[in-house]
Amino acid sequence: MVEVSDAKIRQLEEKARLLRRHILKMTHQVQSGHPGGSMSACDIVTALYFHVLRVDPENPMWPDRDRFVISKGHACPVLYAALAERGFFPVSELMTFRRINSRLQGHPEYGTTPGVENAAGAEGQGLSFSVGLGLAARLDRKAWRVYCLLGDGEQDVGQTWEAALAGAKYHLDNLTAIIDRNGIQQEGRTEEIMPLEPLADKWRAFGWNVLTINGHDMRQIIEEIDEAHAHKGQPSVIIAKTTKGKGVSFMENVVRYHGAATSDEELQRALAELDEEVP
Amino acid sequence: MTTKSAIPWKMESQRSYFAKALIELGERDADVVVVGGDTTESVKTLEFGKKFPDRLFNVGISEQNMVSIAAGLAAAGKIAFASTYAVFGIAHTYNVIRQNIAYTKLPVKLFCSHTGISVGPDGATHQLNEDIGLMRGLPNMTVLVPADGPQTAKCVHAAAAWKGPVYCRFSRANFPTVTSLEDPFTIGPTYAMRDGSDVTLAACGVMVSRCLQAADELDGMGVSARVLNVPTVKPMDTAMILKAARETGALVTAEEHTVVHGLGSAIAAAITKDYPVPVEIVGIEDVFGESGEAFELMDKYGLTAANVVEAARRAMKRRGRKVGH
């Protein structure tokens, strides 16, 4: 494991705040989209795109790139923000999100947006797609890896567990699933809508290597992704405990911000909170 | 092109031709992979798996998973086939096909057996009569309905080389072989099986053989029937259909599929737009099937040569009232 400096961690945390500001502005300009689940996944996506993933913005279809599959498609603002800041397309394009004639669809479209690896929106399909990618990499004896970001709402979907069975059957140790465990889905708390706990036990019983982390601790995210890499013979799932709307005090843990944009006044307050933290 | 059909035909399994073609493909190209769903022996992809054990993925009774895994394999450059019974592979998975394959344009080849009412004794739960409509309604999807075994083999090779998503339907029952491996085949064209000037019988799948039989019977009544084999239901070869409409003035379509949204609807839409002539649609009415032997069911649900003959007579009668040239 390569030691990551404190300076690097601080740099990533700063990047995550930048992405959060993008998420808020993107959803605000069109008054739609899903800020809450984008912000809960923001630190994970930042760690992946600015530290972990081997990708090339100049050559988005580079065959040996790592694949990031976003299964919780509604959180695409965080993906678009990361791709833009990583240089896959201009940052200015973010403000076309959800607008007509834009490459940045309300849910990810494959083949249109540079760097987007899958179509998502209907929940629960991304992990199976990731299994297919992982099988292909193994057949070709390639070293590229597959990362799949899942929502906890997606743990309701039967296909997620079909994919879990298949990942274990094929011992796909080139696949890491990351669950954004923010505890809230569209209509309320996950444990009220459809109880999931004990979630880690479920994944363990399905034959996965399970790691549980604080999904907002940048150092822990990076170290545990490394840990998943090192684990052989099983796919890994990282259950990342997160806070919906993380980073803006009045949005945190509020169900409404799953699918509601901020008002003008709220946006200013939110940006101020995020800007204040920038050194 | 023959003027008389070569009855009796050999009765052959489309699945066997499918299996053999897959193996040929697998030998030629190491990127060919197959995903199955606990029906690999039945749809005969197991034969591919015996030859190439690391390239057949049997994911059990998880067809949504099967479809998405095939899409992932295709996204990483594999020539991915997914194959099971149509009711599971197509009906159970519709939104997964829609999002992972049609929307993405990933070149997954969905080859499903056990389509139509000829599935037989398993009954209505296993008889998918709606798949052509489901798949042709999806943007970017190509829909193939081979007439018989040899054409199924041709579809395997053509689909492998095709750049986009493909759905190919075939049958559980052994059906008449009316084409040969020597016949030309590409995705797109409609093929004339028999020339005729009074009426056109346009069919796909097993109904091509029924139409050839019907043409013989019509011949005995002094009616010259043209028979068209439409293996590519989408994108449709409308030029060939319109030519037949102009030259014969009346059309019958025939398919082992609901009349609600299959081949007949597609042809009727094309005809209505550009050259309206009477069209009679032979197929399964808007009902579920039941248990029975394949050929008993085809008789009971209106899929015989006699049904085609009757439809031809109706269409020709209506031609008297047809809107002009």
C-alpha cells in the first residue's frame, strides 16, 4: 500500500467541496435532479476519480482503463462534476445538466457523455453490468478493475442480489462494489420503507468480502479501496456509511433533498457553507 | 426461387442449427461468449459450453442479471450472446433490455427459443406470443424471425457481425425446413420464396412454410400467390413489401405471434402510409394460449395453411374496394 500524505488528503477534501458546489449549482439552475444522494456519494467519487481510477480523459475509451459504473443513476451530478473537473469535458458544460440538447442527461446515457460507462436510472442493474465487465477483463487477462457505486435504495431490488450471487460464483476479485449507505430513499428512511439491516451480514452470507467504512473519511475510503484490491478470491463490497446531503447543514439527512433542488436563497447559504471551508 | 413448394419438407430443430452455428462462431473468434439462465441444455448453448467452458456463463434463474451481464461483456468488447426461453429472456427482462441494451446500443445478441404457441404442453405461462412487438417497439433494436433451422444458423453469423443490438426468436418445436444453408442471407432483405401476381403472402418463422402450403392450395383454385419470407421484421424491407402491394394488390401477413403488434402491424403500417391495399393479418388473436401439442395448438389458434387461404380470399375480395393507384 502506498502511503498517502496528509497534503494529498487535504487536496482531495478540497476537490470534494468543489464537486459539491457543482452539484448544487447544476441542480439549482434546472430546479430538478437529485442533490442529496449526489452529495452523500461525493467523497467516494472524488477519491475514485482523483486518486484511484486509471482513466485517461484524452482517451475516454482507452481499453485498459478502470471502469466506474454508476448504478444509482440519479446521483449522476456527482459523476458529471468529477468527469468535468478531471477533464473529460468542459466544466462550463455542467450548467447544461438536464437541459434540452445537452450531453448531460437527467440520468446517465451511455455513448454520449465522455467517460460515462453505463446507462442507469432504473435502479438495480449496475452491479450485473459490472459483473459482465469483470468477467470480460478476466477472460482477457487484463488488470483493469471495475468499481460499482450502488445506492442503499437499490438493495431493495432483486437484481442487485442476482448480481451478488453471480459475483460470488465467479470469484470476481477485480470487482469492488461501494454502497452509499445514506439511509434515505425517495420516500423516507430505508429502514422504514424496506428494512435492510443487517446489511453487512447479508453481503457476507452472499459470499462477498465486506468492508464497512465512514464514507466521508477520505483517508479511510482510499485505504479500504486498497484493502479490497488486496483481497483475492472474492468480490469486495464496501458499505460506506454516509449522510444524505452531506456538506450543507440544512440539507443533511433531510428526505426532501433526495429529489429537490435548492431555492435561490438556499443555494447562497449552501455555497457559503462549502466555500467557508475552502482554505 | 421455386414456383412450387417442395412438400413434404424435412422437420428440423432450429435450436440444433443455433447450437452448431454458435460453435462455428466460437471456433472462429475467441471473443464470442454466451450467457445462459438454467436452460442451457434445452436451448443447446451447453454444446458451446462443452467446447468452450470458460466462455459460457450460466447464471441460473436470473434473467435480468443475464441480460445486464451480457451488456457488460459487450461493453468490454465481447461478442455476447444471451439465450434462454423467450418468456424469461424477453418478457421478464423488458426494462433491463431497454436500459442496458437498446438505449446503450451495445451489440448484445438476444437469441431466444420457445417463442409462440408451439411451445406446447407447458401452457400459456411459457408461450410468449408478444415478443416481436415488445422488441420492435424498442429504438435501436433489430428483430429477426428466421423461417427455419438453416436461416437460424444464418442469423447467428449475421447477428455476430451486426454493430447493434439484435433479438432473434425461434421455436421449441421441429418445423419444416424451407430454406437451405446455400441460400443468401443478410439482415434487412425480405426474400421472395415463390412468385405470384394475385395476392402476396408475407410471413415470418414457421408461418413461411404454412404460406407456401397455402400458395399451393390457392394455385389449385386458380389464384397466383406470391410468398415473401420476412426474416428481418425490423428494420423492415418496406421496398419489397410495397413492390408486392403494387404488383399483387392484396396482402396477407402470417406470424406465430399476437396480431396486436407483430409482423402484421408493421407491414400494415408501411402499406397504409405509402400504398394502401387490403391487408389481412393472420396470427394469434388477443388471447393467451393453453397446454396442448404444438400442431394441435397451431390448428386451434388459427395458424394453419387453411387460415392463410381464407385470409387471401378475404383480401382479394376487399381489393374490389381498394383505394386507387
